[in-house]
Amino acid sequence: MEIAMKDMLLKNINFAYNEAIELIVSMGMIACEGELTSMAEDLKIQMDPLVAAYYEDARVRLSPHSYRELQFFFNYNFFHKALDFAFYESICTYPDPQTAEAWIERLEQRPAEQVVAEMVYGVYSDKLEELLEGNDWEEVKKDVPLMSELVARTKPQPEVAGAQGPLLECLAFPEETKLRYMQLLRQFYKDVFTYWKERLRMESEQATLHYEALFLADPVRFIRDINKNEPALYDEPTTFHISFFSQVGNHFLNFWTEAGRVGWVIFGVLNDRVYGPAADREKTELFLKAFSDKRRLDFLLLLKKRPHYGQEIAAALGITPAAVNYHSNFLFFLDLLEIKREDHRLYYHLRIDKLRELLALTAKVMLDED
């Protein structure tokens, strides 16, 4: 069984730098800088100084108009893609790595109505059934006036509530919206990204060699321990893009296309540091910090009863799916969670053995016991 899993992973997973992905990730991180800084502080992650330098350079180089447009399309919630989902979708439905320039030119050929439909999907991905009111999404997304009516009647999740107004604006003026986002992408690429792209490629490609070597040495362990996923997820071709700007994260994007399923993983360049072994005191501090929020304790106690999928956890705890993603980061960091696919759903499993280890470690640190 383990040998068959290893063979499947070796066949389906490859590593490649996708400049178009890195461009979009960098734009989103600048727009959500405050949120990401707070997350890094909570997780005790030291961000690379090069990230701060990029933030500062972008602020200097971007005009006030470009910065406002960046906020319009990207600044909602880092854990819940909204209008920016359309850009990720247009990149990640293409199976091969792309330069930023090639992707921008390809996006120019896409009908504006198709892109604003993907913006709708991004904002309402976790409330799609409520949004559609019994209609079929494949039909609704071809009808911009109908999408406008449905969006106007449906509140998004609280994390992206601020995206509803801008989304309605995009639906009312799709061609003007296209002019706006195309100008923003070209301007950002020319004024900011081009000055950094070779350095970013170098950082990513160096990290790619490191992670690819770890993967080839033990594919199953790499997926479980560093990618924090169940190997069975990768039963179709998937490319890992090692993202400097993501720093830490495992964002799996999987799309059905006419040519078949296309998968991309946006994999943080510091993942092995975060998900690798930590000093006893640091891990104890984070363990205690994780449960300073009652919802994370409730999360753990819920999974102690049985595995749950994301929507179940959200409903049981009275939080949104994006909040489930946020709180699970603490538990993933501590190696307390793993994800497995069952019945076409992704279930969160609590690792009881790791919980016992952390409780014992906490007692050792707090009581100075061997």
C-alpha cells in the first residue's frame, strides 16, 4: 500500500516556479499586509526581511490610484479569496508554468463576463447554494444580470462582507472592470514586480531544489509531515510552486478543465522551519497561545469525538469556514491535525498521540520535570 502510494506521488507531483502565481500572491500580501503581520506574530513566525523590503518598495513605487485599485481587488481576507479568486483561477487552470507577462496577455483574451463570474464564485464559494436559490451555477455564471440580482440578495460571509459592494460594481460594469484590473496588473508588474522578479525566481528555485530533494527522499512523509495533507489527495497531476511571498502555507488549488483536472499547490518557502521540530519552550508557548482562544479549544474537543469536515466544524462552533482555516493554522503548526479525504470531502483528524506529547512537553517545561 505504502509503495503504491509512493509511486503515485512520484508520478503525479512535480515542482516548478510559476511567475504568474508569485505576482498575484505578492499583490495579495501587500493588500493584506496588516492581517498577515498579525498572523505572523500570533504564530511566532519571523518573516524574511526581504518581504518587508518588498512591501516598502511597493509603497514607494505605487501611485495612490494604483494602491487604491490594489485594495479594491485584493484587500478582503487572506484566508478567503474574493475578487482575486478570478486571477488565481485564470492562472491555475493552465497546467504549465507561465511568466507574468504571458499570463497577463492570456487574461486579456478572456471575456470580462467570465472573469467577473469567477469573482462571484470567489466571494460566495462557501455560500454558493444559498446564493443560487436552486439555480444551476453553470447556467447562472453566463447571466450577468441574474448574478447581480442574486448577489444583491445574499450577504457573503463576514470575512468578505466588504467585497459585496465592489462585486456588484464589477457586475454592473464588467468591461470597465476589465479595463481596471488589466491596467492594475500591467502597472504593478511594470512599476514593482519587474525590479524584483529575478531575485524572487532565484529564492524560489533555490528552495525548490531543497523541497524537491526532501520529496524524492520520502514522498509520503513529505506530503504528510511538511505539506500537511493526505497523500491520496494527489491522485491527479499537481505542480508545487514554492512561493517566497507565501512564506508559510499549503494552498491547494484544484480545477476541472476541458483537458482534465489541473492542480497547483502554493507552498510556503519556510514550511520546513515552521512544520519541522521547534525548541521545547517555543512549542510550549505556542501550545498555550493556541488555546488562549476558546474556539480553538472547542475545535480540538470537537475533533476528539470524531473527524469533521470544514463546514461541519463551522456549523458546530458557530464560525465561518474562513475562520476554520484561520484557527486550524495553530493546530497544524503544532502537528495536531491531519487532513484525509473521505467520501469526496476533506476531513480534519486530531492526532491524539501528538496532543499527549505536547501535554507532556508542557508539563516538563512548566514544572521543570524530566
